[in-house]
Amino acid sequence: MNSLRQLYRIGCGPSSSHTIAPQRAATQFANAHPAATAFRVTLYGSLAATGRGHLTDRVLAQTLAPRPVEILWEPAVELPPQPNGMRLEALDADGRSLGETIYHSAGGGALLGEEAQASPYPFTCLGEVLDACEHAGETYWEYVSRCEGPDLWAYLGEIWNVMGDCVERGLRSHGALPGGLGLPRKAASLHRKASLLGPEFRSEALLAAYAYAVSEENAAGGVVVTAPTCGAAGVLPAILYHFGKERGVSTDDMVRALATAGLFGNVVKRNGSISGAVVGCQGEVGTACAMGAAAAAQLLGASPRQIEYAAEMGLEHHFGLTCDPVAGLVQIPCIERNAHAATRSLSCARFAMLSDGLHRISFDDAVAVMLETGRALPRVYRETALGGLAQVYARRLAERSPGK
């Protein structure tokens, strides 16, 4: 498992696999070919299928500017071993190739191959980590600190600041989101209505408003933190912000919860997948829910086994969740989905607190089944916008078009 610095990345939305990773690939490629006068980029698979809605072409043009960029779209072609492949070519003034490189976006803004970096963690499975923590009398965040060193806390402090700022920006913002759906921002309205509700419903409604705030900022291309991806970036900040506002949790406890949540996200990234193009939205929002459940359980005072149980439930109950973004935008059903996952995170944490943490299906089991389920999903349900809600909406538009 890589450092949490490779899990929590600060970048612009709306999609870590479609914007952050291509931007990083383009930067690396441009630096390797300073003599190029132009570039040609071919996008494959999911990168091509939903690249326009996810602003992939825009971020590539901005990153490679001022040199011109030709973008070719090949949605029906996948370059093994990942669906999100891209071929970058450097061209001279006569259009001749100076070199090319193939990159794969692995999810969460990472490029395939980065997992080969030296890992600060001796274990790759959560069960091994749990055994080590119980043997040493450590919490998960103490284990993370021992593996990564004290310098990590400053980085996680910055991550929390960006998350909190994103919630607050989203709560202040109004207007329609870009992309053509005419979808209005709802976070400010939800927040206002939630504050007027009775105590029985206020807490959950505020939590949903916080998730909407971040997810709407992401959909608008704002600065967010991958947790574990941009498309699922609203869940964990909503949980942490909620605990800060409702329970007065300290900044120190926030960053410790980030460390614990990141550990669970890292296990999924290492042994499963956080890419919607590989396993559907269960790998994005499902993992985010598990991370949020782990963070919430820790902030409620749970034991390591109770925290593991909370995270397992958060992931398990998202099995089979498809990735079918309407019009290729990270808006419908993504924004609403983040809010529901945030409320489920807290529910899983509370349920785990009622138990002793002992259960039959481990978090590692859930990760393995999630990967198996994701691979069994038809391609149309894995971030291609070729099935599900995306196609229902497309058919409706076609039926309303002139001449129908």
C-alpha cells in the first residue's frame, strides 16, 4: 500500500480518473518532450465514453498549452490492463511523431504503475493490520503514524483544511451546475431547511447538505480532495464536518479519523479497485462509505474491531452499485448518491457501536467480493454512460426531440 499522500490528492473536479490523472500524465509527457510543437492524445474506453462530460479534453488542452492538442476518441476500444487508457504522442512541426507513451488512469487520480513504489506499510490486508494493532495495543491511526512517520500529520491537516473549505464554499454557492443538464445547486437550500427541522431529523439533513456542498463543488470543477475519488469526494468531508459542527470534535481528532479512513481506503485500492471504470460506483461511493463509517466509528469511541465492522458494512451494502452518469456528467446520480452514502456511513458506525465488533464476514472478504462483483458487471454499467440511468435519460431526450 502506498502512502496516504497518494490516496488523498488535492485537485480539481469533476473526476479524478478523468481530470487529475490525465493532467498528471500530460504534465509528465510534456516534460519528457520539450521539443514537441504539438500533441495528439487518443482516449480509450471509459476515458473516451464519458471524457467530454468529465472535462478530460479541457484539462488536457489546458495542461499542454500553448502547444495545440488533437484529441481522438475511441470509446469502443480498451487498452489492457485497465479500461481508462490514453496514448500521448509528441509531434514536430511537420506532424511527425517524436515519441509516444501509453498511460492508464487507475482511479483516484493515480496512474497505473505507481503502486510499484516502495510501500511504508508492512501489511496489505486489513485483517493483518487489525491483528498487529491488537497485539501492540494500538489504534489504527497510531499504526498509520508508526508506518508513515510524524510528517504525515501536517499533510493530513492540509487535507482537512481543504475539505472544510470545500464544504463551506458549497454551502454558500448558488446557481445551475455546468454541463447542460440545468441542475441547480441544492446544498444551501438543504442547509437552510435542515436548520429549521426538529432534532430528530435535523442532524441527518445537515449531514446530507454537507455532502451535497462538496459534491456540487466537484461537479462545478472546484478544488476537492479525492476520498477516495472526486466522484465520491462528498462522503468523508460531510462526516468529519458534521462531527466538528455537531460534537465539537478537535482538529487533532479530525486528522486521526482521516488517517483511519485512509487506511481502509488504501486496502480497497490495493486489493480491490476504486475505479468506476473497473468495478462501478461500488468502488467509489462504496469505498467512501466504508471510509466514512470507519472515521465516524472512531470519533464515536469505537474499538478497532468495531471500526472494522462499520467499514465492512459500509462497503458490503453497496455491492453491485453501477456507475451510470447521466450525460457523462458527475451530477446525476452522483451528487445524491454521496449524500445517501454519508448518512449510511453514520448509520453503520452507530450499528457497529451496538455490537462487540465480532462478525462473520471481514472487511477483506468484502473487498474481494466487491472486486469480483465489479468485474462481473457489464461494461455499460462501468462509467461508460451506455446503460442504466444515463440511457433512460438519453431515450427521454430523444423522444422529446423535434419530429418525434
